[in-house]
Amino acid sequence: MVRVIPERQSEMDVWVDAEILVTDGASLELDVTVEDSSGRTWFRKKYREESSKYSYDRSVANPVEPFQGLYNQIANDMLSYHRQLPGKEIQAIRTITGLQFAKRFSPEAFSGHLSTDDQGLLYITRVPADNDPVLQKVQQMRERDYMFVDTLQEYYAAFVRQMDIPYLEWRKAFYEESENLRAVRSQANQRLIGGVAAVLLGILAQGSNSSVANAAGWVGISAGAAAVYSGLNKREEAKFHIEALEEISNSLQGEMEPHTLALQDRTVTLTGSVNEQYGQWRNILKEIYDTETGATVH
């Protein structure tokens, strides 16, 4: 199963974390780290891909995600690493995940099952019996947690469907603004360089004793100054494009604020952001465990 979990608030076998380095609709660059529950890093790698203008062309039949190739690369690299792992290591990762979850609910019963080596990686020191009543109760909590996580995935899926068109339009607008910005900056730099060169040549010509050269020098200075001024105007135009990009970005962040998520199988309602909702759920799950096992509620 592939799940979206806010801020690692549940125990999972393998985590994929990515930092967005560049995103403007035209290109995407990610710094991706993949590690398992033992703390072992599978790999850390930067990925970059350029989109095509046809990615945002509605007339193109069966359009694909503009950066699907980048995501495929990440998945393929994960698969390649996974295939190198012995079966017993894969099973150990799953066991460590389960023991981490159990330790969260009953640290007094499971704190001695995991240890850390000199590299900071977790390893299994002992495994509880399958018929251990405490373990069985924790496994029930795990199933409930999975149910909530799956509910959360439905929420994310509905959100994606709702945001699909606005997000595509946002990226399309970002792509167009970025292309305009690149063109404007290129023109501005060319005009500034050309203008400064004309001014310098004009000044040099002024040093000549020839009246014709002097006249040409003044013309060069004037033309160069005009080119510099034009280049500066282009810089101002670029500033407007940057402001437009910031406005688009801020509007998207506002639209993407998480909504309230209510659990249908409980009398409580989880409110706030997705992170806050998950934090509330963790507390509720612990209360359920303490109540059902007779543990002291802290």
C-alpha cells in the first residue's frame, strides 16, 4: 500500500520524503530521500524534469501528468533497491515497524524488543510471541489505525479530484509566466550588455581629436544610454512577472487549506488541518487502548 501520512504521524515500513527545490510549471526539481523503519537510508537523490508546452494543451488527446516521468524514475529506483534486499531483511523491516507501533501504545511491554546500533539503526533484540495478549490488543489498534489512514486516503483522493483542474490551470499559468520571465530577463541582459558596450565605445571615441569621431561618440553614448534604460525597463517588467508568480502561488496555498474531516464510525469530529486531525486521532486511539486494557490514562 502507498499512503499519504502527514508528518510521519504513523509507523510505516518505508518513507519517501521529498523537498521541492524548483517548481514553476516548466520544470520540477526534487530532493528525494527514501528510508525504511530501521532508519536505514535507501538513497538520497535529486531528480529534475522539464515539462513540455503540450503538457498543458487541452487539445492534446489523453494528456498525461507533466512530470510523470520524474515520478516513474523515483518508483523505479525504489524497486531496484528493494530487489537487492534479502527476504529476511524485508521481513525485519516489517517487524520493526510493528514493534515501533506497539511501543507507542505499551512502552513498558515492548521497550526491550528494539535496540540501536552504533550507526543509529534499529535492530530487533527479541520478538514477542504471536499469542501475547498485549500484542494482540496492539494489533487491533493497528487495524483501527489502518482504517483511519485509509479514510484519510479517500479524503486526499477526493481533494485531488476537486483540485485537479484548478491545479492544472495554476501550473499552466505558472509555466507561461515563467517562460515570459525567462524571455524578459534574457532581453534585459542583452540590452544592458549592449548598452554599456555602446557607452564605453562612445567614451573612447570622445578621446579622439577627430570631430567626426567625437560626434559618433556622442551618438554612441546616447544610443547606449537608451539601451541601458530599455534594459532597466525590462527589469521592471520582470518584477511584475515575479509579483504575478507570487500571487498565483499564494492563491494556490489558500485553496489547498485542508477541510474538516469527520469520522463516521465515532461520535467525535476531527477538526483543523490534516496534521491536527491526525494528532487528535493518535490521542483518541491511545485513549481507546488504555480504556480497553485498563491501563492508566495519562
